Amino acid sequence: MMLKKTLVAGIVALAAVMPGFAQAEYPEKPVEFVVPWPPGDLEDVLTRMIAEDFQNTYGVPAAVVNKPGGGGGPFPGAIEVANAPADGYTVGSFIVAIPVVGPNIGIPELAPNPFEPLGAFLTYPFVIVAGGDAPYNNIEELAAHAQDNDVALGHFGAPLIPTKVTFALAKENGFSFASDAAFDALDCNTLASGDVDVMNTTLQLVLPCLDKVKVLASVGEERISLTPDTPTVAELAPALNISLWNGLFVHKDTPADVREKIIASAKETIASERAQNLATETGALVYWQSAEETEARIASNIEAMDTVSSMLE
């Protein structure tokens, strides 16, 4: 028995001094950044920039993996990150709903919240939009129209923040949507097809047809630079003052040195000219917010969503 212990101790000591036995330094293999939406929207574009720069900095393959939820929101993608090893090789690029809503909708992998933020990097220019031929131009006129007409709403998922905010705004204005449905993508084609009358989506997805649609309101803390005449939901209903943002997340057990390398690379990307040009072109806010500040933001958003939920009761 003593001989066995001596041999084990010798092997451990040998591993500590021999490079061949040393633990490999992160990263040593491909890294995946999981975006739980189809390609093309702002979080996807920016996350691809982050992955490209990470690959150039550390010399390992890094790529975005899109995991849309089939109209069920971003949660299948979040589950994949939650189930992956906590080693930094699977990073989530998540909207605010993952930490704020995810733990409360009955998905075991997301409750309690298994993630911690590395930082936030994007606030979406999120809008409530109608087709160009709609017989209303703003929320007040939509409310009047909905009194005698059925209005169908398209959204990214019923539990999600912009959907709930839209429902709450309707209630504040004395109407409700006759029907609603979840989509993976809400773009120019969605409105043109007649599948919905009104939809809440990111401005990026309707930029190609912005001159052919009506932006009724924006969801966020300030007006969007590309639609400066459109009021925010918060202007119309101050209790609904919440913005839609995206950040990088990892499992809570991910080592600190691994987090630091991902953060260092992402911060450089977000500060780059190409990332800031994207902000100018799309009306988005592109910035880097620290992990600590993002944690505080999540706590504040949870309180705001409790207010929204109480309005919908």
C-alpha cells in the first residue's frame, strides 16, 4: 500500500515538471459561439466579428453556431450552452431574456440560471412595425383600429421581453391583439406575406424595406437614430422602460483565466471601427459593459419584468 502511494505521488510530481504532462493552455481547440437565432441579425453579425478576431488572436478555429428555436425563442440554444462543459469552448451570445426569463419558464437546464455574463455588447434598435398600407400610423391609431378590427401580432416568442412589453402597451391603450404567433425571423417578407399585421422585431431585419413600413414605436430607453420621430414605448407608457440587449455568457463554473481571454478579445472587437460603423449604419448601440455592470443590469431588468408581468395579470 505504501509503495502504491509512493508511485502515485511520484507520477503527480513528474506531471508538474514535465511539459508533456502540463495542462494545455486555453484555447487549444475550436471554440463555438452559440447564437440562438438564425443568421443575419445584429447579434449574429457582431458575434461573427468577435469569433473572427478570437481566431486571429489565439490561433484556433472559432465560429458562430446558429441554434434557432423554431419559433420558440432562444431557449434551445441556451440549453445547448448549459449542457456543454464549463471550459470556455462553448460561449453563449444571448439576449437579455436568457438570464431574466429563462429561469422562470419551466426548463430544468435553465433553472436556476446556470450562466454568468462576460459582458454586454449590444442594445438592439427594437421596433413595433406595421405594413406600409396599414390604416394606422402610431399606437394610438392602432388602438382605435383594433376596437373594430382583428389585428394579428408576430413576435419571437410569447415569454420574451419585447412580446410582453408589446402586450402590456396594448393593454395600457385599451386593446388586445386578436391573435399572435411566434416566428424565427420577422422581416420584410413576414409583413409582405400578410401573415401578421403588426410585429415586434429588430430594426436590422426591416432595414431593406424601411421606407415601405410604418414604425409605430421603439422598445428601449432612447429613440433610435434612424427613426428619430418614432416615440419609445417608455414615452408612451413610462412603466415599460426596458431595453433589449445582448451579451456573452458562459457556464458559472468556467475558470477565471478562460473568461479573461474571451473578454479581452471581445472588447477589442467591439471597440473596432467595423463594429462601431455597424452601430452608425443600423441605429444600434454597440459598446462593452463589464461582467459586474451586466449582472447589475440583469437584476434591474428582473424588477422591470416583474412590473410588466403584474400589468398583464
